Amino acid sequence: MEFRDQVIAVCGVDNAFGWCVVDTLLRKGARAVVAIGGTANCAPIEGAVDWPGRSGGGELISLPDAALDRSEDIAAPLGEHGGIDAVINLIVLCPHPRGHDGETANDVVARRTSRVVDAVGGLLRSGQAHPAIVNCGWHTPCADNALSAQTAVAAGSLEVLTKALAKELAPRFRVNAVLSMAVPASGATAPGQSGVVDGATRQLEEAAGPALFLASAAARHMTGTVLLADAGRSLGFSAFSRPDET
């Protein structure tokens, strides 16, 4: 998958998983990546700073989560880039989400996705490949690989919402989703910073892969599709575990 000369927005950059998505896009040739999230504006990196493992000359534009409340706050920093070719909406599926008082995981999925579509939808370019919106709902594996009831409901909500948006926004946009199980990622750690060991980084990259595929031109004939990427853990085992993975 290549993102040569594309401008991608990644919303929900609140932890190492989000920064892994941003880093991978830049390494795959993105002209610019707009990282939007609660930690995107305070992570110890800027567009002019090279971190270990980063390659390519893409620009990193870091914006706080509050930018989703005004599309102008996202459009202004784009400068000469003009618009966005794809948006990846990262949503943590967990029993006790960080949100408004009384919100369930299901509520967070709906509110978060609506904010992203409203804020970024108008900035998506119209093109032959059709700009992509990718909802990436992910959670960390439990010891018994089980989903809590709230997490399962949130995952189902994301699937239904994605299919509804795909129908509503067709044919201008293509809307897909991936439900992914990633390794635990504590703290808001940018690529190359301490806190993410090599093995965990590799697993994060593998978990991010399906979302990047759906955002790429390779998936231009896909819309309303929901992929499951959990290495078989939902079946009660990890099909691709390695000796160094815990």
C-alpha cells in the first residue's frame, strides 16, 4: 500500500496505536498527515523533527481534539495541501470510555463518528478513487480473549453506523470499518519514544494494517465493508502468536 502524495487525516490520536498509524502513513509516502487527538497537540514531536524509524518527507500537522468542533480549525493548517484524501477515525472500544458523564461505549462510538464526519467530510477531495472514511474500532485483548458486553455492543454499533453512512454518503465517499484487537498501549507515546517495546510496536503495525488498506486506493471498490482483524483471538486462540509475544 502506498499513499504517495496523499493527505490523510487521522482522528483519535490518543495513544501509541494512533501514533503508529500516523508514522506508517508517513513512511508509505503520504505528503501530509493531520493527527487530531487529545494528545496530538502535546506529543513531543513536530513536523520538522525526525523520530527513529521515520522516513520520507511528509509533513506532520498536529491538532488538538477540539479542532473537530470547527472544520475551519482543520482547514487552516492544511495550507497549500487544500483538502484531504482520506480520514481514519480511531475509536477505542472499552467498557468504561472516557467521555461525557453517563455515556456508554455505544454512545461514544456514535458521538465520535458524527463529530469526525461533520468536521472532516467537507474537506475530503472528490476524486476518481472516491475519498475514504475508515472507522477503526479497536480494543486490547483480555487474558481470556473475551469481549465485555459493552465492548461487544459498541463494536456492533460501529458496524451498523458504518453501513448506514456508506449508503448515505454514496457515491461521493466510500465508508468502511475495521474491528481490530491490538496490544495494550499505555500512555500517549509517539513513535520512537520510550514506552513501546519492539515487539509491541510490531503488533501495533500489524493491527493498523487493515485500516490502512481500507484507506488506500487498493480498496476503491469497497464500501460498507467491516473487516475483523484479531489474529483469531475471537475464536479463542491467537493464530499468529510468536514466542516473544505475551
